[in-house]
Amino acid sequence: MRFFETKNYDLFMLIDGNRDVKESRVKKLAKSIEKEGQIEEIRVNPTKIKGKYAVTDGQHGLAGCVMLEIPVKVLVNRKDVPLTEIIATNSQRNNWTLPDLVKSYARLGNPEYIKLLEYYEKFNKKHPIGMQAVAFICRGSMSRNSNSADDQAHGDNLKDGTWRSVLTDKVIMDTWEKCKMFADNHDMTLTRPFVHCVQSIMINEPSFDLNKLLRQSMKYKERFVLASRKQDMLRMFEEVYNHNTNSKNRCYLNLNK
């Protein structure tokens, strides 16, 4: 690998589809570089594009050096690294968040990730919800009803680019609306276990009225405490639902589904 230093920042370009450069991370990294120096060189592809090196690793470091107006240390890769390899490498190193990975696969034109990203951005305009929870809404426990071996094979793994939704837009939005009505009335985070429980009830427990659960949760807020495990969450749902309810109007969940 060839190494060089330069203050000619115009020599570099970012790869379309790479993760977004976040100002907060650049500022944090710039403080570290100012104190300790640039510890890791940025990496670039050897083949220039319109006279510029494409940055394959270290775009935040580059931005930090630009902010500090200091020379950037550069390592030139032995061969060109495509975006797919950049995503795979950073996925294995856990350098990227799930939204970073989904955005990059979407920018590569993967229709499943484009759809997932659209739902993620749409839902987050209403309430904070993680990418994993959104992916579960779009696929979730309902996917077990799919008869397609291919659909079963391309399951919950968002990181390798093979994730696939097997649910219709209507089912996805119905699930979201049920989850959202709780977030509208409670100061809560829409976690994957919560989403899983709502989906499970919608599929397997049609007699369990989620609207009644919402009314009960508003009436007995001190009892509506989210759990980290699905079974514990369902148990809490059941207890809140049946609290101070006539025995003939009580409803019990199958916690093993």
C-alpha cells in the first residue's frame, strides 16, 4: 500500500451509497485528532475518478482533518474496493448502525431496503422507533405463515443485504397503527418486543381487544410497564387487560405462541 499526506482536500471524493457523514461524529473525532493526532489513516481506492480518490474508509476522519485544516494521512488500497465490500466489512466490524447499513443497501437500489427505509423514515416522523423494530413490523412473526422456502431463508438478517419483507403494505400499516396508538398515549419507546407482542395478538388472539387494552393502560398507567422479553410483555398485557374486570369479560393469552 502507498502512503502519503496532503492538505489538498479536493483530491478526495465520497462514494455514493456510503454512510452519511454525521456532523456530531466529525466534531467528536476532530477533538480527538487535535489532542492525539490522526491515529488511523483514511483509505482510498487506487483508481481515480475524474482525478479524485474515492474514500473507502475514514470519511469522518477526512472531515475532521478538513475542520482542523491539517494534513490528512492516506493509505491507497492495493485494489479498488466496491461499495458492497465496504458495507460488508463495516457490518462485520460493527462500525455502522443498522440505519447506516439499510441506507447504503437502499442506495445500491435494493427494493426491499428502499421500502424498509421509507417505512423507517415515515414511522419516525410520528414516534421514535428503531430500525430493528421497523424491520420486524415489515416482516415479523407473520412471516412464519409464508410457504416460500426462499422467504424463510431471507429472514431477519439486515446486515448481509438479504433481508426481505413478506407482508403487504396493508398488514404493515395495520400493525403500525396499533403500535402507534399506544405511543400516542404513553411516553414509551416502540421496542421490538412490544411490536412482536402486538403482532402476535393480532394474528393469534383475535378475541383480545387491543383497543380495550389501550383504555385499561390509560386507566392503570402504573401497571402498564414494558418488559424486555416477549412472554413478560404479554403477561403484563394480560394483567392490565383483566384488572378490575368482571370474570366473564376477562381474556387470557397463550404465552407460548
